[in-house]
Amino acid sequence: MCGIVAYIGKKDAYPIIVKGLKRLEYRGYDSAGIALFNDDLHMYKKKGKVNDLTSFVKGKNLEGKVGIGHTRWATHGEPNDVNAHPHTCQNGRLTLIHNGIIENYATIKEALIKDGHSFQSDTDTEVLVHLIGAIQEKDNLPLEEAVRIALSQVVGAYAIVVLDKENPTQLVAARKASPLVVGIGKDEFFLASDATPLVGYTDQVVYLNDEEIAIVNANGTFEIKTIDNEVQTPYIQHLNMNIEKLEKGDYEYFMLKEIYEQPNTIADCMRGRLNAAAGWIRVGGIEKENVKEKMLNAKRFIMAACGTSWHAALIGEYLFEELARIPVEVEYASELRYRNPIINKDDVVIALSQSGETADTLAALEMAKEKGALIYGIVNSVGSSIARITDSGSYIHAGPEIGVASTKAFTGQVTALTLMAINMGYKRGTIPKSYYHQLLRGLEEIPQKVQEALECNDQIEKLAAKFINTKHTLYLGRGYNFPIALEGALKLKEISYIHAEGYPAAEMKHGPIALIDENMPVVVIATNKSAYEKIVSNIQEVKARKGIVIAIVTKGDQEIRKIADYTIEIPDTEEPLTPLLSVIPLQLLSYHIALIRGCNVDQPRNLAKSVTVE
């Protein structure tokens, strides 16, 4: 959940680390800190965002060719200067930054206190650096050996970087269940929670595996070992990411930029996988010989995800069951991992995660793998943990998503699921050839239709101003658009802090209708052709109780326009494809309401982009 950046080499470390922390601020922005070595250790920590840290350090000693930096999302201990990382050991020799949770920190802390240790913060991280320092001091061990022994004693998740001021020409890093990447330059190394801080400095990276330790040296040498002290051969990958994707350009916020990127990102997800004129869909992950038969003959798909990815999985359930006639169960990964679910060898478990590092989803996959199921991943981040643990999978190719509230990654996931469902439905003979080609043509037109849907932005901006003081909002949808109601409500909650709930429209009568009055906006996704009359009836029920109806309708719809207070049009398309269009105005509505309310839409309070801790 936190962001880690470190540097060792011949350049000044401070500007590299600060730029990296700003790129990682979506991972946490409760506090930030940096430690630099130049003849001695200079450490600065500040509650708040990275800009608060940079203001705080003006005029201070920022020299040094080696340093570590951190931006925090609080787990143990409230956000303040003291709990901010880095943390030092008892004798002040070691300095450490950490992403993750040490579950047995309390037991370790109690033992260390008995040995005379005193602690300044409330964090589990300070306990870890004290443990490493105590082990090092007791037997005068090299840092890497002390780290290795200490990590064999801890329970939990970690990505760490440690600096020893008595050997400042070396950094030691390690990971378990929390991402860490090593960037390799010429006689220099970069360490970070993901690859974004490395862009512009190097395109050679190594993604550390679980329970691996990296030792990087100022002379340009490095080594990777396991916690069991086994030397590993590094797998160096080419980093394909450009700096423009990490900048806001002419947009005020990343979220708006990413909303407007969706015509291109959806097209990128389909590129090489769809050709409507030639009449084919090819999804490489399914085509693997050891995967194809299992996928096509699966008795059941189990989809595991969290947050927005869970909503994409719900749409996947509708797609696979209707088009491919495969039974689907959608699970919160955070619940699946703690149950004793029935998972068989002829099941396929599909994991959805933007970051590919979601801790609960990873744990659920590990459990499913032990039960013998085929594991398929749909992720955005190349080289991520989920991408490496799965048997096969598909990248959505959405590019870096910096805004905490997911937009383009969501539509990328839905696009990938749609491609898979149409492909498998045709191969299984569960959709007619004529309808198959109809869906291909419709899907190929989606990027242009998303562009058309974005033209409602000015209308939505004006509409948003009417609802900035709303306390509660209800979102209703049916069929494919029920998950879109959930997603629209989540977006509003995440970035504007207005309470909102999504419901299947028919369920309104079973409780939520009691909330409706003249102060209650009700957003209705009303594009379903198969249940159109039912949707009209639901709207009339809301209006009979003086509710305010904002309806998302198909272009040209006149009937709902007559009864709704406000209508927003999207282009017509095949019903299974409507979620890719109906979500667009809901993303914009949340964005503009939050913006007018003065909220930071890219960094909403209490949230972080990638939930890599439990």
C-alpha cells in the first residue's frame, strides 16, 4: 500500500527519489520521508503529501549518492511525523523503509523491549528494523545476513529497503507478498514499489519474487538470493513504458485524463485480438495448449476480485453465462481466502486486479492453486505477482492508471472479459454464427462510441452542480447494468464522500424504496432492451414518491425522457456491450461532483490505489 523508492549510484539521490515518490503517491499519501547519506545520515519525515516533505526540507542538507524514500498509507499507527518512514534501529546504524504488515510484530517488540530496546513510533516497521539491527549487532553480521535471518522470523508481508550507514555503498532489499522492482542502470540501481519511478532512468528491470533478497552496490554489481541463501539468476526484463503516460498533460487531474483515454485503451485491449471483417477473436491466454481444453470444458468459473475489479467480474458472470453457457460464481477475494470453498480440478479461477498485487486476491489464488484449479489472471501491470502466479492470462494494456478511483482499468477488464466470453461462446457453439459476427462488429465500434459518450461531459458538469449537497444517492440497474449501478455508486463514494448504494432495480421495492423522497437523487441505467418496460416501471415508482431521476438512456429514447428529471444519452449497441458505454457518464458525474465539492479526485482520503496489505 505504501510507496518505496531508493537509489544508489553516481547521481544525486534526492531529486530521483522525490520524483519517484510523486509518481508513487497514488499508493499512499498520509506522510512521506527520505533518508540520504553523505558523510552521515540525514533523515527528514513529514505528515502529509510529498509536497509537504519537499517544503519541509528546503535549505537542509540534501546531498548524497545513496538514499531511500517512502510515501505512507497508514496501517499501524496514525499518520504523523514520527510514524512516517524511514525508521532506524536501536543503535541508529540501520535505516529502513517498508511496505506491508508484520503480523507478529507485537511478540517481537515485547522480546526486544525485554532486551532493552525503546521505540519512538507505533509502527510494525520500526520493530522490524530493530530486529535486523539486533541480529546484526549481536554477531557482527553483514547486513544481508542480518536481513535474511530476521525475515525468517517474521510473519506477514513486506517489501523493504535497508541502508547501513557503516556501509553506505550498498542497499539491501527484500520482498514477500508486496511488490518490489530493481531498476538497473550504468553503475547505478533504482528500487521501487512499481516501475513508474524508473521511467526516464532505465528500461532494464528485475521483478523480485517472493522471499528474494537483492543486494545492490555502488560499484555497479548486484546479487539476488533467497531467504534460504540460495543465489538466483536475475531475469532482466525490458520496461516498455513512456513518460507521457505518467504526466497529466493538459488535464487538471489524472482521473479526467484516464476517463478520456478510454477510447484508446479499449482499442489497445482489443488490438490483435479482434478482427470483425475477418470474423475472428483470438485471446492468446486461452489459446495455450495446456489451457484451451480446460477453459472450454470447465464445469465452473470462479471469479475472484476486490473493489472495482469485483464489479467487472460481475459483468463477466453475465457474459460467460449468457454467451458461453458456463456457470460462474463471483467471489470477493477477501472472503474467498478465509472460507473453505469447494474448488475442484475441473474449475477455472479467474482473478481480476488492476495492479496484479492485490494481497487478498493473491492469497485466494494460492489457495485455489493448491486445490488443483486452473488459474487465469486479468491484470494491467506487466510482471506483477498475479501475472506470475497464474497458469495463463490476459493483460488489458490500459497503461499506468494513476488516479486512485479506477476508470480505464475497469473498462479494460470488461473488454477482456467480453472478448473471452464471445470467443468461448462461439467455440462452444452456444451463440449462433450470425449473432457472433454481430457482436464482433459491435465490439469493434465501441471505442468510437465511447468517444461519443464522452461528448456529454459539458452536460454532466452542469448537472453535477445541482447535486453537490446531496447526502445520499441511489443507483439502479438491471442485467448487465446492475454491476454498473454498483460501480457508479462506488465512484461517487470514493471521490466525493457522498453516501451512495447500487441495487438491482427490481430490489428497490424490497427496502430501498423507503429512502426515496424529494431529496433523494436516483440514477437509473435504463439502456436495457430486454427489460425496458420494467425499467420504465421502476422509474415511475421513484417519481410517484417524488424522487429525482437521472436516467442513462440509449440515444433517441423519448419515453423515459418524458418521465425522468434528467436524461443522459449514450450510443446504441448490443446489450452485452452496454456496460462499456453506460459507465462513462457515471464516471464523469462522480468526477464533476467531487471537483465542485473541493475534493482531491486523484487522491481521495483514506484510500490507496493498490491494496497490497490485508
